[in-house]
Amino acid sequence: MDQNFDLLVLGFGKAGKTIAMKRSAAGDKVALIERSPQMYGGTCINIGCIPTKKLLFETSQGKSFPAAVTARDQLIGKLNATNLKMAQDKGVTVIDGTARFSGDHEVTVTAGEDTLVLSAPKIIINTGSTPVWPEWPGIDNPKIYDSTSIQHISPTPKHLAIIGGGPIGLEFATLFSGQGTKVTILDHGATPLKNFDQDIAELATADLVERGVEFRTNAQVTGFSGDLTVHLEEDSIEVDAALIAVGRRPATADLNLANAGIKTGQRGEVLVDEHLRSNIEGIFAVGDVTGGPQFTYVSYDDHRIVLDQLAGKGTRSTRGRLIPTTTFLEPPLATIGLGERAAHEAGHNITIKKAEIAKMPIVPRPKIINQTRGMAKFIINKDNDQILGASLYCADSQELINMVALAMRHGITASELGSGIYTHPASSEIFNQLLE
């Protein structure tokens, strides 16, 4: 194999694979290095967003957890193979192995006893993130899982402790409570769902409690023992299994970045500027590895910025990006922009338009699909009618929030969004109900 390339991409995630395919199609000689064939396509496709949402969907349809896992595995197997084929069809050289920098534009790839030394003037670091694994006594208990391994847990636990009350923990709480598991969330924060507006958080918390989820706040885990006892500062609980969901950190520990002189931050993130350039000319970092928002759609936008550097005008940047989020509860909880408190603290003169979904007379779709839980809430600048933020805890919110994002990006006012003509029955009639 020729070991000199125009572009090396380390990791098969969203931004990297898209850059690799587009640059290869444009005539560059591109190599994409992936440590595990099980990760062709990246985290989202293989162990993140898509498999977990498939498990949630199958559970919502009444499937047992083993049946949901089977459906998950069938889907992921197809997507994994499709991603490899797409890259190869575009002429990308896909190399299985572990990549480490051996110089500023040189990477050594090892796979068993085989070693390759590859070089390129342009390198994309796209290695993603990995679950944080605290150094608690007893954490090596085989009944303690991370967000990847728990997707194949067997048997389905009767009582699951989830350590961490962020989006990952909340989604798995939704999943396993839907399977009839008693779920206890151990959250170090003072209140559940603390990153959401209080009214929204209280509604979502009540719904989760009704599903069989228990919240224990101000919980400080100190370790594990026995078959599986979770020890806290104040007391302990006995469970069948535990999920560690206390965050993810950039996956850079094995890259030998110092050999290339690449600067990193306190959590191991590659330090980049607004154009995703590292401190070394020609080396970029994209996706979770930069320490920014850990969403595959943000990674996709990262690919646009880097492509613009490689073959465009070089003007695209991360500056001012408006990023929607969705936490997949039932119903999903989507947000964008400022919450109520943040808007007040920023000094905005605001008006709040909100209502519970069940009390919206002109929005019948939630009633049709038996998903009337939740609330829609908009934070609006009273002076100019611009939308400053929104929290949508309702059916189809993962779609609706993108319409709100588009309106905010293009300066469409709340009244204009509210005066739209929307199909019926549709969840988008929420805009008519609240904003017209």
C-alpha cells in the first residue's frame, strides 16, 4: 500500500466520513482509519443515537427487551455495512487499526502485529468521545454497565440504578421503565432535570415518576460492593444492575497527540479555533473530540466548516451556531436558545407563551396518537417579537424544534411562525395555538 495520502481521517464518525467521501470523490487520495469494524459509521449509528432510539421505539410498541435488542442489532448491522460500502464506493481507503501520531503529519497504524506508517499534509481528528468511568471502589462489578454495554444487558433488570441525571441517563430511564424495570436515578444535582426550565422539568419529572422512575437528588456515590450494593454518602441501595451515565470525554488518550505537538485542554479535547483548526497547520478536529456539544448533527456541520477550509472560501465557522437539542423521553423534550431564567439574566424584555398540550383545543394530533402529556413554551422578545428560545415537551418535538431553529436563524418573528398555514391534524399547529 502506498503510504502517502492527500488526507487522513482518524475515526469513522459523521464529520470525518463525510469529509473523506467528498474529498475522495473530488479526486483526493484519502485514507480513513477506524479502530473497530463494529464502529463503521461512527458512534451515533453503532452505539449511540440510532440503536438507543430503536430500543425506545420497539419498547413503545410493546416488544420485550430481548426482542427490541434483536431489532436493534438487525438495523445496526445493515447501517454499519452500508457505511463501509458508501466510503469504499467513493474511493476511500478504509484501514482497520489503531492510529497514533508519530510526527506532526505522520500516523502509525497498528492492527495486531501489522504496522503501517501513513502521512498526509491534511489530517482530520475524528475519534469521538468515550464514557466517563469514575474510579469508585467496586466499579469493576460485571453488573455495572456503560451506555454501550447496557444495550445488550441480559436478563432485563428488575431494579436498575442510573448514576447521572443527564440526557443519557434520562433516556435509559425511559427505556427501562417502559420495560417494567424499577429505575432509580442517582443525581448529584439538587433537582431533577436541572438544565431545563422549572415548569417543564416538573412536568417531565412527574411523568417519569408515573412510569416508575425514582429520583434521588444530591446523591453522592462512594462505591459498590457485594452482588450489587450502591453505596451513597448517607445510605445504600440494592439493585440488579447499574448504569454509569456521568458524561463522556473526548477520546484522545491513545492518539499520542504530543508527538505531533497538538495542544489539548483539561479534558483531553483537541483545542481548535472557530474554523476547527488545531495549532498545527493542516490538522483539524471535528465532532465530540473538540469538547463541544456532543451531537452528530453538530459534527455534520463541522464537516462543512472543514470542507470550506480544504476547498472553499474558508469563511464558515462555529461562531454563532444555534443548536437545538432533544432528550428522548416519552414524549421527547426538545429545546433551543434561551430558557426563561437565562433570558431574564441576559436583560431581555420578554413575554412567555406556553400551554399544556392536553389543553390545546386546536391541536388534535396528540389526542389522536394518545400522547397528550407535556407542554410547549416560547420565550419571546417583547420589543421585536423575535423568538429567544423554546422548550417543547410534546409529541414530534424533535421535528418541531427544527422549525423553531430555522425561524430563529432567519429572523422570522413569533407572530409570523404562528400565522403559518400548517396541515391538519399536525403537531405544528402548536405554532398557531400559541404564537398567532
